[in-house]
Amino acid sequence: MINMPERYEVNQEIKLKNLILKEFKPIEKKKIREYVKSVTLKYVINDEEIPSVEDERYIFTVIQYFEFEISDIKKAGFLANLYQEAIKSPCVLRFYDNSKEVYSLALKRLNQNDRNEIVVTDTVMTEIFDLSISSSVKREVEETLDYSKILNRTNKVNFYSEIFIKNYILKNQKYYQKSRNILESLIWYDRNKMNDIFEKFKNLVMYKEKMKSTIRNSEKIEINKKIREIISELDKY
């Protein structure tokens, strides 16, 4: 995250041996040793200015921000999948090599059969950016990660969900021309609207991707109909 209050700053270096968890497979452990140069826990939101949530679905008492220095930005996807599953709390992971950077986020909930385990329901990685060159897309992502710009502070679930969903929309904004209208709207104060938009956007992405591999005209017509319906619903926001 960006422009975090000083009270959340930790800057704790994580030893490599502590990153190699016992549940990881041997090949995963080998790749971690090859890919990861250093990891720092930069920030932890751990107070109640943004209230925690503990219920049947979530235990959100902290939100963490980690920075991974890695050998090659192309390895970020593998590491993001591994550590978003391993880190139980909601977190933002920033990966960078000597010239590029990328961010990873994931929505998580409790495993209904074992409250000590989490289930990752959705993930998103931003575009890969140059460290030294700014761009409009990079600035948009940085704005969504800016602590001062996050609107929904009713609790940590909503706070993190806003960051995640905005980044999901940014990553897939090519599928909906009015994405900017949603990002700049006030729906983020309303968790129900926020979740509704996310579900619609996910379906829109799914149908747009499905269209690429569809051959039969009858199927294309049906998919186009569903796409138009979703866009019509999104337009209402």
C-alpha cells in the first residue's frame, strides 16, 4: 500500500528460512530459494481505527503489506499464488526485480470445515510496471493502493475488498468502457453495491473470454446477449 500512516510501519525483514513452510512441496521450496532475494513486512494495519471483523466467514484483525525482491518478475505469479494461500490474513504483496514491479491481492474467507484454514476465493495481479517510468495505468493502480484514497473504512473486510475490487476492475477495464465511472463513483461506501459490481464484472470477464473460443454462431448470440445484459446493469451505476 502507499502513503501509509507511520504508525503502521514495521519494516521487518523476513528470513528466507521462515518463508519456506513445511507444507510446501520440495519443488516449491527449491524455487523459493532460487527466486526470492529478500522479503520485508513493510506495514501492518493492526488497530481498530478500521474495525476488525470476526464472524463465521472472516477473521480480519490485521491487513499486511509485504515486499518481495525477486530474481525475475516473471516468477511473481508462482510466488503470489503460493503466498496468498499461505498467508491467512488479507495482504498486498509487491514483487519487484531490478527493473519491474507488480502487485498481488486476494480475497479470502474462513474454511467452513476448519476455522484455522482459509480459502482464497479470488485473486488479481496488476499489470507489470517499470520501476523507473510512470504511466497512466501505473498511476491508477497507485491511487487504488493509496491509504488516504480508500473510502470504505467501516471495517477491515470492506476496506480490503474495495482495494481488491478496484484493482480487479482496472486489470479488466478493457471489457467495460465506463469502468472509470464506477471507479470514481460513491458505490464504494456500500458493501452490497460493491459486491454486486464485482460479481457482474467477473461474469462480464468470463463471457468476454468465453467468446474468444466460441465457434458456433448460436452460442455467440447467446453469449452476446448475456454480455449486453451485464453491461446494461453496470450502466445503472
